[in-house]
Amino acid sequence: MVVGYLADTAVRPLPCLLSTEPASWRALVEKTRRTESALRVYAGFPVDDLRRELALAGPAFETVFDPTGAGDPTGPSGSAVLHVGFPERDGLRSLRLRYRTDVLSAECAARIAGYHLTALAQIVADPDAEHRRQRLLSADETRFQLH
């Protein structure tokens, strides 16, 4: 999957390719950390210029990951549907989702936030569990899918 990674709130997000191949939560987090570290080198890279030069149409990604939660969703990455961030306040991190209301409803955004919180709880509970065997859906959503 491709998400926008906001390495610097003053520039546009960079496209970040992430894989969800079967592995443990720990391996997934470590791989993501390595990808993030490698991507930071390109902060400020003129992605829009390259997309124009290659004649690529459409958005490069619809979700932006903003590790600090300080980015402005109406700023350089304003066309993204969803911004996910983890701002720090008083030494504590929280999950912040900001979204385009012309695309997502408050109910849908709340479900997405729930999936993130469930994944984080599963990572903490058993970092060595294979993430593909875990469920992020609520019991009600699972029942709905089975019908």
C-alpha cells in the first residue's frame, strides 16, 4: 500500500510504499521504522515536479501519515482524504485522525480510528503475533461481513 509520509510539516508528503506481508507485529513495526528512516533522506524532494514530468495522473496516495500530528491537512497535503497522526502533549501520545468530510463520514472516521487503536493494543499485547491472523473489525462488523 502507498501512504503519504509527512517527514517535514513544511513540505509535501512523500509517497511511502509499505508491505503487509505475513510477519509478526514486531517485524512489521521494525520494517516500517527502517522504511521511515530511509524515506526521511528525501524530505523536501519535489514529488509534484516528478509526477508532472512522468505524466502521472490522480493522487499518489489518499492517506497521509504525520508522525507528529502537527501537519496542516489543508496545507501541502490537503488533497488527502485522511490524515493520521500521533501528536504528543504533556509527554503522552494520542491518535488524531483528520479527514475530508466530503469523502468520509464521522462514523467511518470513527471506525478507522478504532482499527488503529485495536492494532496498537494488539501490538502491545503480543508483538510477536502474526498480524494477518489478528482481527481489527469489531464483533458487529464481523457479523455484518458474514451475512
